[in-house]
Amino acid sequence: MADLGEENKVSGVFGGVEFQENQNNNQLENNINNQEENQIQNAGTIRDKSLPVKRGFWSKFKAFWLQEIDWNKEIKVELTPYQQKVENEINEFLHQEITWEKVHNFLFQEVKFGKKKNQA
């Protein structure tokens, strides 16, 4: 019940009425407050990593494209022998020496149309 004595007066809305607090009520309120704080911190997220998850295409795509990259680390590319051969041929083609004589010979080469006659 409320203690209405003069020594326990508290100014406020109730004009000096002070209510004695129950220790069990305090523990219950603290537990409720802790639960509410935990719910607020974990709202909308799944924090348990042990849950089984089937990863879809978009989650894999996002994980790949949004991954952290260390730009100071050296990137090393290893090619198979066939890939290395193709890369060498492409580089040779791109870096070949082009002269007017080669261009002229290509543009003015003889072109034959029609069926090939068997020469027997």
C-alpha cells in the first residue's frame, strides 16, 4: 500500500505519495527491458549462422560482386597451356608490324568467284 508519511514525501503528480517498490517487480521489469533491447538489436536479421540456408543465384551474385577487395594485393592469373597458346596468338596478331606493302597486298589481292574446275 502507499506510504503517506511526511518523511517519505516526494513532490510530483501525486502530491507527496510515495509507492514502495517490490524487488520482484524490479527484476521482472529489468528482464522485460533486456528482452526488448535484444529484440530491437536483432530486429529483421538472422544472427544464427548454424541455420541451414539454400543460397539462391542472387545471393551468390551479390556475395561475389560486393566482396571486399584488397587493392594492394597482387593478382596472379594462371592459364592452361591451351589458353596460353590462344593468348600468345592474340598478342602476336595485335602487335604485328603493319606496313603499307602488307595493306596494299591485302586490298589488291586477286579474288576468284565461281566453281573450281577439276584439272585432270
